[in-house]
Amino acid sequence: MLDGMNRSALVFIALGIAVLAGLFLLLRPEAGPPGAAPAAPPEAAIKPPPGALPGEPGPVPPGSEPLPDAPAMTAEWVVRQGRRESGPAVVVLQAGDEVELRVTSDHDDELHLHGYDLSMPLRAGQTGSLRFRAGHSGRFELELHHHHLELAALEVRPQ
């Protein structure tokens, strides 16, 4: 009688292992359901958001899209040895104005406009240009991020 029970137990265990192996093959994460497209490779799922990597511009907030045509206003600065050498301390605009901010620095840095959360890398000796429409009003700091230099204040007055 023990032989019959042992044989039944062995058949039951073997059947259980076969069912578990079938379920594993069917439900493994990279396989997906039968007939489904293959899963994307892991590196495709780990893309950082725009602006997360050094030297990449950040995302553009709604109402602050880059402009294809010439801006209504341009302001320019020159930075040497971590200080503003030329350019306005305050730029005054009306909400809705198109603007281009141009900066030339003798050091690599990142230009950042607070409030609009716009940024762009600056390369030493090259003029960087940040163009956008002033979509909302207020007073916003324009800074060189790595030098912690407040370059100017951007005052956007309501329409």
C-alpha cells in the first residue's frame, strides 16, 4: 500500500512541477501574453527626462515655446571672470512679448531663467541665445547657474 501512495505522491509532485514550469514560461515578465509584441529593451525604459543630463536644455513650459521669427526685444550680456561686464541689470517686458536673451561668457556655464524654468548650456567664448514668449507676469531671476551669478532680473508686466 505504501508503494501505491508513494507512486501517487510522485505523480502529483511531477504534475505540480510541470504546471508551475508552464505558468512560469507563460507569465514571465519579458514574454508578455501570447501574441504580444516583444517588450522594449531595458535601456529604452531608463531615459531621463529632457534637461536631466548636463548640457541638455530643459523642457519648455507651456506659453514659453521657442519662436521661429525675430523677437520683439533682444537683451545681451558679456560675462568675464564670473562677473557681468556688460548688459542690463533689469529687462522690462509686457506679458506676451517675444524676447531673446543672449549671453557670452568666458567660462562654460548654464543660463537659467527662474519662474519660466528655462535653461541652456553656455560654452566659453560662444554666444548662447534663449528665445521665448514671456507668457506670464512677475519678476524672474536670470542667472549663471554654476557661478551662482544673478545676471539680471526679468520684469514681465501684465498686459
